[in-house]
Amino acid sequence: MAVLKDITLGKYIAVDSPLHRLDPRTKFIATLALMSAVLTTSKFVALIPFALFLACALLLARLPVGIVLNNLRPFVWLFSITFVLNALLTPGTILWLLPVLDYAVTAEGLQRGGLLCLRLSTTIITAALLTLTTAPTELTSGLERLLKPLRRIGLPAHELAMMVSISLRFVPVLVEEAERLHKAQLARGADFSGGPIRRIQSLIPLLVPLFISSFARADRLALAMESRCYRGGDQRTHFRPLHFQGIDLAAALIVLFTLLLVLWVAKFYP
């Protein structure tokens, strides 16, 4: 359960930095574009410009590097499974044979597994930077503005944006609730040690009250919004209207240059 504390998705850290001052629409579009470019590349060298871009973004965000990188810890099991399966199941030059399982580790498998893990890592860090540097109200407003043209085909832009924002905000709340329940279960003599099957079985007394608490919290939130006569849509105004500034143009140019560099390296580098 200690790993849950490392999840910062949905959390916002208020710092005066260039990334925090960017328009949320700029950060949304940049995040989607960068993640799409990284997930489609198939060469290690093409990720170098993106890694340099992420390093500069971390410096500009003025956030503790450990907080951002800790988002990778809960996904270590996913990285491990991805790397091992690719190393064993990808055909190619055999490096060594496993004596018992009748599988071979190949050089191409190691390269492919490492590439996939690196792509997943950069994607997670990019998403974490978006939520860490953008307030929940800005996330909702920015996503609503981006989805506003889709209202013509009947898409409820405001409701969808609000749903996404509330979902992101519930992630750290549920993490804290799970940690509190875990400590309460330990105080009552619960044992979460043992093998994988034993640990899964011991999580049942933890998951049931967590789901009940989540449903109760969601019900209270809905009741609070209704009691305050909350209504979304075209008639709702914004306390802080969004405006693109010069810093957004500079950020867009930097992101565009990074994308072109990644695509150029992926296409022309042997």
C-alpha cells in the first residue's frame, strides 16, 4: 500500500512556473500530440529529443523531480511483464536459452521490451506533468472549450469535461482513503503478507469498504451540487476566462519543433 502514496495523477501542486501559467488548452493539445508521437515511434534514438524535452519541462515546472518520477513505481510490475514477455517471445538472435522453460532470450526481444518500457514511462510522466501543473477548474474549463465545437452534433461538452475532472480529482482521494483503510485493517490484526494469492485474498476486506466509501462520497458530491443548484452548459459563466498569451505561442512552437524532430529522426535515422 505504500506504493499508492507515489501516485500523483489528479493532484495539483501550486507553484509559480512557466508551465503553470500556460493555458490548459495548450497543455491538453501538447500532451496528446507528444504522447501520440511517442507511442507511434519504433526507434530508441527517436525518443532522445522527447526525453530532452521532458527534462526541460521538469525544470520549468519547478516541481520536485522525485514526486514526478514516483508515478512510475506503481507500474513497475507492468514494465517487468512487458520486458520479460518481449524478451522471451520475440524471434531473433538468441543470446541464451532458458534450461527449464524451453524459451530463448533474443537481442531483438530485449531491444523491443526496453523500447516499450521507455515509451510507457515517458507517457506516464507526460500525463503526470499535465495534472500536476493544471488546477482542476482549469482542466474542466480547458477541456470544455476544446469540446465545445462538438456540441453541434449533440455531445454534452460541459458534462463530459466535468466528469473527467471529477474522475481525476477522485484518484488522490481514493488513494488516501485506501491508505486509511489499510492502516485501520492493520490495527485490527489484518495480515497482508504472504504469497501473491494470499495477498489478493487479503485485499477483499479492503476493497469492499473502499467501494462503499467511494459510492457514498460520489452520492454526497451529487447531492451537494444539486443543493447549490449547479447547472452546466452555455448559460454558465467563468470567473477566470481563458486567453491564449505569448507564452502559449512559444510553448506551441517548442512542442511543434520537438514533434518534427522526433518524426524526422524516426524516419531518416537508420
